[in-house]
Amino acid sequence: MMKYAIFAYDFPHTKSRDFILALSVLDKDIDCILAAPKIKLNLPEPTLRIAVKQNEFFHPREIAALLGIPYFVVPHNSPECIRIIKERNIDIGVIGGARILAKEVIEAFNYGVLNFHPGLIPDNRGLDNLKWAIYLNIPQGVTTHFIDERVDAGRIILQEVIPVYEDDTLFDVNQRLYETQLKLIKPTLDLVEEKKDITYFARVEGGKVRSVMPAETEKKIPRLFERYKKEYNSICKRWKR
């Protein structure tokens, strides 16, 4: 049985919580949780909101204690984190909450680190994936992949294009993207455990890494979204995997 470590945040955080619970329900061997302390990010506030403002109240530490999972508060790119991974001989890391991981952290695992990205890579790498997909006429979807030192790259395991309906709001699409990440946890881990060879999966080549969408571009998204919804089936047919 493979040993997993979950990258999380050391504060109430929905994805950290849900990934811990999902792997527990799937009866995976969660060896430990690596929880990064909160830091201030110098990112601009979006002018267009696409997600509900959540009032998360379960702390990952409390969930870990209830489930009997060792919990380490540690900066993810620190020597201490690398030491924990190597000493505990962990096979795979799973990102429930993390920023860019250093190559040395990724290579500390026996197999690597899995990410669940709310965009179709390599076409949609980086941040603000839902908005960039609308702006660039790319389908909405999720990619699961082994990461490498590049941003949203590595080796693709699974991809799933999600539906977009004409009566959708941006909030609907955002929630569907998130739920698809959770849905793909089981088939992704099943496939990885079956193959036991990272080189089985195709390496990501190309694609541009995009940052937070500029405010002037973001203002165009509501209007573009209405056309995008109407043309979505055609956009999906044109997209090449």
C-alpha cells in the first residue's frame, strides 16, 4: 500500500479539509499532513468574484487529530519538510493546499507529488483558470498530474472537460470545477497505484503560464461569458487533447 502525505494549510481551508477527508474515506494510508503556516500574499484583489465567500470553521489540525493522522506545521519548501518526507519514506504527496513546491521537495518522495489543477494543461496553466478559459475560448476542465519544478506542468494522469450550461453563472462553473477535482481523486490514485511508474504518463510540453487576470481584461469576462456559454459545445469540439 502506498504511503501518502497531504500538503495543506495550517488554517481553516476548504480544499485542505476536503482532500484529507477524501483520502480517508478512500481508505488510503495518509502517513502525515504537512501544513504550511499562513503568509501574506501580494496578489491584487479580483474585481470579478467567481466563488462564494466561505466561512470555513474546521481546522485541518482538528481533523487530523480526530483521524489519528500525524500533523506537522512546516513551511513546504523548508529543509525540515524535506527531512520529514525522507525520514518517513513517503511515496506520494497530494496537494490539498500549497504554493509552488521546490524541486528538492518533489524529489524527496519515492514517486512524486500529485496536483489537481482547475484547468486543461498545457493550454491553461497558472492562475485565474476559469476566467482565462473564457477569454481564450478554452474548455473548462480539470487536469490531474505529477508536478515538476515548472508551474502546472509535469506528467498528465487524467483530464476531464466539464459541461457548461446556458443558464450557468460563473459561480456554477467554479463550483463544478472544484467538485470535479474531488471526483478525480479516486481514479487518479487508482491509476497511479496500478502503474507504479511515473514515466508511464506523458510529460507536459509547451503552454504559457498566466498570472492573475488584469482588471481591465477581467471587466470583459461577464460579456464574453454569455457568448462562451452559447458556443461552448463548439469550443470543446475544437479543443485538441
